[in-house]
Amino acid sequence: MALKISRILHAGYSFECERTHILFDPIFETPFSRNCFAFPNVVFDTAQIRELKFDAVFISHYHDDHCSLESLAFLNRETPIYIFCVHNEMLEIIRSLGFLNVMSLQLNETVETGSIRVTTLPALDVDVDSIFHIQTDGLNILNVVDSWIDHDTVSKLKQRGPWDMILWPFQTMREIEVLSPSRFKNQPIEFPFEWLEQIQSLNPKIVVPSSCQFIHESWSWYNHAFFPITYRRFENEIKAILPQTQVLRLNPGVSIALDKHSFHMSSRLGWVKPIGNQDVDYEYHPEAVIPTTAQIATQIAPINKAENDRVFTYCMDELPNVYAQLYPHDHDYDVGYFGQPRLWGLNLYDHLGHVRTLDYKIQGRRITRIAAHTDKTAWLTEVPVAKLYAALEWGESLTSMYMRINDIQFEPDCETDLADADVFEDPLVRCLFNGVFGAYQKAQLKRIFGKA
């Protein structure tokens, strides 16, 4: 009997074999993760989803584009949920939705659900990600999700072959580059050679360009700067090294029936409904004019006075205290770019594009707001005030905040020091995200129970 594999969205898949029906990383929302819109465009029939019965859901890791409570909330609460996450707190967060069976996946553990066996394997970052080996009816399928794989794991995967199908992430998202675009001009976009070596060594019959099935808001410059690799290029790169391998694109809702000998198209998922042209591809334009943060801020809905006050209270009163807790040991004071005194400028833009600048003096974990200064700014952070509010209250992630970090030219001596600085030393980034776990899912709970 053939295995029916259907793409849901992004890294989400439905697997059906005989009477067993399981899901991987299901997302039933567009947008998801605040500003990730389905690409190509679809709409979900959530009434149908509520009526479906699944034998299990497997979640590869806790990131909000893989573990979304607002998607899981559509499922029957008796559905077993298996998640790889080293933080037990995430299991409790999912249980708070009412799910009766939420279980932690362990690396190299195999879970048998009906006729399907799923083995959780290590990804490159074993504290965050996992990949899945799926077996049924003699088929061998590898779901890499959106992870990178180390050399040792690839060697072990080769021994587990031959592989009938691999779901392989095909994008190299420019998440750091868009934070400081002026510092990454004219960078060549190389297809990761590790991917080619690894896929060639695994030699699958079929490769599906997987994950990264989204774009941002229609006005967003990210749509032509964030995604450098097209479906077309991915196929060409794979065919150049493995001419006999089938590169199979699966759009949201599209299904195939796979057996040991071949595959054919199958009936699509009735609850994933296409909108408009589905034959679309990414377009990368490195030469495009990049809007200023002021211009971007005018595209974002305004926040009210109380929300605005929340942001400025945080920046003026809370942020210095939060920053002070980032260095628990005295010897950390002189580590990194802020080991010596630096002047940090924080530019906050409202919905009209007007800016308010807050200045701070930083050394080690000591941070002080200053009203006026004669020193030269040595670090600059820009962000729309509405996005900072969303990060504080709704778990907005860095990738959707439209933050800019040091996207200017400083004095030569400062530029020399910045050459060795990590963009994630940014004080606002550290205060918002260092040591913070599950903020997005906790905000989802507030929204879900607020609607109840």
C-alpha cells in the first residue's frame, strides 16, 4: 500500500499509510510567526481541521514556526503530541491547551504509531533541533526539517539508507544580513557546499525542497533580500550532482502517493485551499533600494498611548536593570565590545516615521541613561516602536521586528573595533531575548484564552 505524503505549509507534513495518519510540525495559519505569509498563498479550512482525527503529531523543535499553539488548538485534545525540546516547560505549555498526552522525544528514540515508525535523530544544534527518520511499508524517508547536520550524523544516515525520499531545507535565510544591510552589500550568494556533499552522499531517489515556504508582508523589502535561493536554483544544483534524483516541489496542500517503485500525484488536502497562482518562486534583488527604518515604521499599524508608554517605561527604567543581570560574574565585565565605555544610541520610530532617540553609556553590565553627551555614538540600534511593544508583550521574534543594528558608518577607530564585534552583542537584543524561553507560545496562550 502506498504512503500518502501531503505538504501542509513551511515544514509541515501529513503522512497517511493504511489507517495511520500523523503530522509533522503542523502550521494551519497564515500569517504565522507574526509576519510569515504562505507562499504560494493558501487559506486553511479550520472547521474541517477540527473534525479530523490524527494518530500523532511530531514536532521537531520549539521555534514558533514549528510549534504554534494557535495551530495545535484546532486539534482534538486526545491527539498524542511528541516534541523534541530540552526544556520541559514547553511540554507544560502545550498541556495547558488541554492535550492529554504530551511527550518529550529523546534523540535516537523510535516511536511506533500504527504502521509508521519515527526515529528522532540529532541535528547540528542538539540543544534545539532534531530531524526525523520515517519508516513504513519498506520506505525510508528523512525529514531534515530546517536543520543543519554534522558530518558524523551524515555518516550514520548513509548507513541507514538507501533513501527513498529526503525533505531537505532549501533556503539560506539572511537573518543576520538584513539587520545591517549596508555592511553586507554585494556579498555573493553561494549554495552551501555542505548541502551538496551531504545530499550526494545520501543519494536519495527523491528530494523535496522543504521548509521556508513563506514570504513577509506585501510591502516588505525582506521579500527580495531575505531569500536568496530559488526553487529553480535548488533543482539545478541537485540535478548537477545527482542527475537520476527526482527533485519534487510540493506546494501547500499538494499530495503524492509513494511506494518502493514510484510515486504519483494524489488527491490534495481538502482543508488547504490554494489562492491564486501557485507556480511562484523567490526573487532575490541584492541591488534594490533598502527603505529606512523611518519608512518601514510608517507601514506598521500604530499602537495606542498606553502601549507607547509601556515601551518607553521599559527603555528608560527596566532595560538598565535587565541588562545588569546579563553578566552574573564579575569577570564578565570586560568581555566583548562593551568591555570599554561605549555610547549606545537607541532610535525608536513611530507610525509617522518620527524618531525619538535615547542615549545610554555602557561598560560591561553597567548601563546608564544619559540626557546629553559630547562623546561619539559607538553602537546604534533602530526599531519601530510598535515592533518593540510586540516583542515585549506578544513574543515577537527578532526576525520580524525590522530592527537595524549599526547600519551606518562610524568613526574609523570605532569601525576598527566593530570588526570583531558580534551583532548579537546589541544591548536591546540581549535584553529582549537572552535566556528568554517560550515567549511567543506564552503570548499565544494569552490570545487563545483571551478569546475563550
